[in-house]
Amino acid sequence: MSTDAYFAETVSALEPVAPHGELPFTSERCLELFDAQLGSRHLDLAARWLQSQGRGYYTIGSAGHEGNVAVAAATRPGDPALLHYRSGAFFLERARQVPGHRALRDVLLGVVAAAEEPIAGGRHKVFGSHSLSVIPQTSTIASHLPRAVGVAFGIERAKRVGVESPWAEDAIAVCSFGDASANHSTATGAINAAVHCGYQGLPMPLLFVCEDNGIGISVRTPEGWIQSAYGSREGLEYFAPDGCDLAEAYVVAQNAVKFVRDRRRPAFLHLKTVRLMGHAGSDVESAYRTPAEIAAAQAGDPLLGTAKLLVDHGVATPDEINALYEAKRDEVMAIAAEVAGAPRLSSAHEVMAPLASSPASLAAASAAAAAASAAAASAAAAASAAAAASAASSLASSRPAATPLAETSQPLTLAQVINRSLDDLLGSVPELLLFGEDVARKGGVYGVTRGLHKRHGAARVFDTLLDEQAILGLALGTGVSGFVPMPEIQYLAYLHNAADQLRGEAATLSFFSNGQYRNPMVVRIAGYAYQKGFGGHFHNDNAIAALRDIPGLIIASPSRPEDAAGMLRTCVAEAMTNGRVCVFLEPIALYHARDLYEEGDEEWLASPGEPVELGRARTHGSGTDLTIVTFANGLPMSLRAARSLAESGINARVLDLRWLSPLPTEDLLREARATGHVLVADETRRSGGVSEGVLAALSDGGFEGRAARVTSEDSIIPLGDAAYHVLLSETDIEQAARKLLQATG
């Protein structure tokens, strides 16, 4: 028997039983919560009907999880929520608390991928709303939990440093996820980070809500596992209501929320649920669940639990409950029929609009949403962008009020220039936070952040635990909480175990919110190879392919000290004005370099330069025979190779790309055509390296000359001098240049 039919039949047979106690809410409030539960259930049924008609595209439902309505009832509309994809009842109840929302219609617009859907604009079906403080998440593997930690941290840190926050001072963050996702390293790391903060006495107003239905698609969660893993962890208050008993869930959720709000400490709400109607519409659960197991889940239906509550307390009769159920079906199905033919996104331009850097582009994308809530959110986002733009316009000329660190007119190394620039930015941008492993008291492994902790204080420059997922999650959460975070990843190789926080979370937020939520951040990463006397793969990684294909991500890769200063300011301005996610790749081997051609020439020193326009390269020299295209460590090698070539009559110019995404295509094509011969000197690997994109850009741009590339090998970088057998060298560049020119006569 279907869950739908089972409900009606079971309700019809209900007989009132003397209740054990009074309801924790009024009869009217109970009916309100039941209405949200009914709405969530019929949204699931309508989604499957829409799919059967070829009009719906998302059928993962909330059936069996409707007890999460109690969590919404316990929280406030201003409490930021990052929701599990089975949070239909929570979303409907949150929307009920703020007049003017048409939540049933909004959810169904998402199911049919309608362009007018007010949060994602037809790009995905998510639970989200700017005016409801629901930050959209896909939350398939609990990847949103690190961000939730960052949001909770940001609520408190904003008060401490005096930064304006979108959240109330006594707000809490609420984050829901499933029992299967609770096993993922992202979840365990985030929960550990929250407890780690609490252990140190740092406020962490975060409620974790684990909706435990006992199964992840077809894989069972061992009975009692979630309680065993989280029920007695010191520093994490544990609450465990039955989500199929609305009265119990309501009381316990109220207690859990009060604990977090009053104590400003994390708590774990273990909400027992069931899963009904399979994982999604395409799931045939009879293939892995016995009839008895399916029947037991139906018997535990939270809607039946609430129906029994209503009958036992004399709030409604079985016939009245069935009438409410059918009335909600009619309401939802009428909306489903209405939105089934709603226009979808009709061009690549429309799909990609939220990825554009211009605030005007974001406003245009948001205008596609018809709901009043989306219009209000768009206006708020535009106002925020305008304010940030005003602040950023003075960024280039701003200076701290106090005397800068190590004030000097002498030329500086790359590390010194970055240090000076960070000092200036911290002094002129009060929203800026600088954090990571060893960045505070030690001043960074290479001294790049030395002195900043003492000068700007522990509230804005601080060390984190050694967990890259947590570091990036902290940036994700503070970024939506009024800050411009600048996390440091200590080495490029350390990024890869946390890259999904950039790929799946940071880069998607604007896309899945139609520009209404922004994720400003500048991620500083020490990377590339060529360190002398200190090496091996984990400290000399040259793999950046995982970054270059992330839509909308800005990748800056300075080489010269004067460029680094300007590029860092540009990244911060892009984060502030356009909410962009930027990665700032710093070549370790050049941090303390002083010389270029001969020892003691000090030609690699420079003073901080002007802001560098996004996507613009820099040309060194004016040779007419060859254009060497390079970046980072490749620049000094290419300049030395060019001088050697000049001694034999070959005049080369060197183009420093500076930006690896977006590539400076206009400058690249201009400099390529100036000589007709292009050699790409790429220190990354031959497969998946930067040179592939450069050659493709030349081809796409119609370059008709000759082009070649010389790269590092497709190898892990070994320890010691063996590394130089697989890394790009000056000799390689010079030999490749001669070969290219000889081949063309």
C-alpha cells in the first residue's frame, strides 16, 4: 500500500486515547505545525506527479522527516539556517513566520526549474531564501557543515570587532543533515571544529540537527550509531527527541535552541525520523528493504503521529484530519498544475548570470525572480554591493591610521611586499579577517604574516586548528556574515583534501542563490616548487588543475613583488564589491628572492606597485622574434633564458600572465601576434597544466603563428635534487625556444 493511501486508511481507524499530559502548544498552534507537515508531504507527491508528466526534475523528498517542523518552530526567522534536502516542513514553517511568502509555490517552481523561482532562478532545487535567512545548500554529503561553523563563529566575531552583521547579536546558526552524512569527514571535521572552539572558551552558537532515518539510500546506519558517536561527547550538548512525536520534538527542540542561544555553545539535536517513499522518485526501495521494514516505516509516519495527537486531545476528528489532508492535496496540486509550464532559463547567458563579476549583472539575474521576498533580497544585495563598492574604491589609496609595519623606502622582497600589503589592508578594511595555520604568533612558516597579529589583534589575525576543510568553512561562514575573510592554506598540496569547500560550496553559492548570497573571500596559498633545501611533494606541489575549472573562481599568481601588492588589492576589491571567490597563489621559492641575473644584483626587489586590473598580463621586453608566455617561478627563469637567447641574436619578450583565471586573453593574443612565435613556459604538469589553457586560448583567438610549450613532467615531485629532473628549468626553456624557431626557419 502506498504511503498516501496508508495515511488515509489509518487515520480513518483512529480512536481517541486518553493523553498522558497536556499539549506543549495551543490547539491552533498544533494545527499550524500540522499544516506545514501536510504541505511538505504533498509537495513530495506533487514533485513525483510533475516528473511523471515530464515537467519535474527533482524528487528527493521530505516524507518521514516532517518532524523538523519543530526545529523551525523553536528558532527565529533571523537565525541563519543551512538545511538538509529533506527539510520541507522546516522551510514551510519558517516561511509562515514571515508574512508575504508563498512557500508552496516557491518550492514547486524549484522542482520544475522555473526561471522565476525566487532563490536559485531555475538553476537547482534548493531550500533557500534571503529574507528567511535560509542559506541555500545542496547538502548531499554534509559539505555545508564547515560553513555553518563559520556562520556561528561570525555571529560572535562581528560583535567583538564591531562589524555590521546580517544576523542578530543573539542569533544562533542551525544546520541539518542526515545520519549517513554524519559519517563523512566533512561532518566529523566540522563538529570537531565547533567543539574545539567551545573547548577554548570561544562562543559557538550552533545547533547541529541530525535527522536520523536509519538509512543512506540503501545502506543502513547501525542501530544506535549516531548516539554512540555523538551522545556523550564532552563539549557537545546532546538532545534526542522522537521526530515522529510532534509534542516531544517541539519541547526538546525548544530546550536545545534555548541552550545554544543562552550558553553560546554547540549542541547536537538527534532527531529520530523515518524515510518514506524511498530515497527519491526513481528509487525502488523494495530491492533492498523487506516488506516488514517498509511497513514499519509507514507505521512511524510523523503525520500519523500528529494526527493521533490531534484526535487524542480532541483538537480534530479523523474525518476532519482526512479533510485537511485532501484540502492540502488540492491546494498543492493546483499550484503544481499552474507552474508546470513556467518558463525555464533559455540561454547560457541567463544560466551563467550569477557568475558574472559585475554588480549590475547580479542585479539583472536577481530581477528574474518574481516573488516579493526575492525582490527585497535583491534590493538588499544591491545596497550591500554599493556600500562595498564605495569602500573598495578607496582601497588603493587607503592607509592605516597608525605607522605601517617596517615603513621603508627600500625595495622589498615578495614576502615583504605581501606582508606590507596585508598590513595596509587590515588597517583600511575593518571587515578583513586573516587566519590559518601558524599565521598569528609565528607569523607564518615563511614569515609572510609576521607582526600582523600583534598589530591588528587576535580578533582579526588568528591561528586555526590544522584542518583545511575547517579553515575554508570558516571563510565560507564569515563571508556571509559581514566579513571579508582571507584564509591561508599553508601549502598547495594541503588544499586538495578540502577543495570541495571551494568547488562545491564557495563557487556555487551565488549560482544557487541567483546572486542574493555572496561568498567574498581571498584564499592565500603558498605553492609551486623550486624550494632549495626543503622539498618533497607536500611542500612543492605544482598541481592547480583542480582550481582552474571552477566556474567564477579568480586565480591570481604573482611573481614580481610590485605586481603582488596590486593584485592582492584587486582580489580584495573583487571580493568586497562583487562577492568573488579569489585564490592568491604565492610562489614559495620567490618569497625571499633578491637577485635575478647575478648574485647581488637585487633586481628581484621592488616597491609595492599600483592596483593590477583583473585579467591583464604584463610584458617584459620588446623582442620581435619570440614571445615567451609564463607565470610565477617561470618568470625569472624565462627572463634569464631570454637574456641567454639574446646573446645569440634571438630577441624575445616575456609575457607574465599574472592571472590564471580568467586568463588575460587579450594581452596574450596581442603579444603573440607581435612576434608570430609563442613558447609557453609552464612550471605545472604537462597534463592538466596551465599551458593547455593558453594554447587553447591562442587557437580560439585565431592566432596563426607557431606555438609550442615546455612544461614540468607528469610526475609527483620527489625529495632533494631529484626534483630537478622533473621540473621545468631555464635550460628547458632555452632549448625549446631554439627548437621552435629552427622549425620555422
